Amino acid sequence: RRVRETVRQARLDRRERLGNLAGVYATSRRLPEAPPEGARILLVDDVITTGTTVSECASVLREAMDVDRVAAVSVLRG
């Protein structure tokens, strides 16, 4: 979940995006315990440009639980 508001990412360069999203996400509740081989997580984002949002979300999940693999997909919307 988002814990603070940010400026719109679309007009920022990569360095600005990283700074803009630092510390923005946190787990919204206690996550289930990962299986012994580690959890496999699928992140779905509407648009992936530089991957900064996906990367930040993956980092939060890795800190919260034992994550073996994180995959991300982008979904087009009209």
C-alpha cells in the first residue's frame, strides 16, 4: 500500500523517480509465512516505464518476507 503521496512519475527522469518513490510503499498487513523454498510473487502494474515502481514494491516485499522470485507484468488499459 502507498504510505505517502508523490508527484506524478511521468515527467521525471530515472534519478528523480527513484527519489520520488523511496519509502512510498509498505505492506498493508502481516504477510503469510513464505514456504521453505521462498515465495514467488507476481506484481501487476498498469504501465512499466523505468521499472522504478515495480522495483520499490519488490524491495518492500523482500524485506517483509522470504521471497525467492519476483516477476512483474504490465497490463494495457484503454
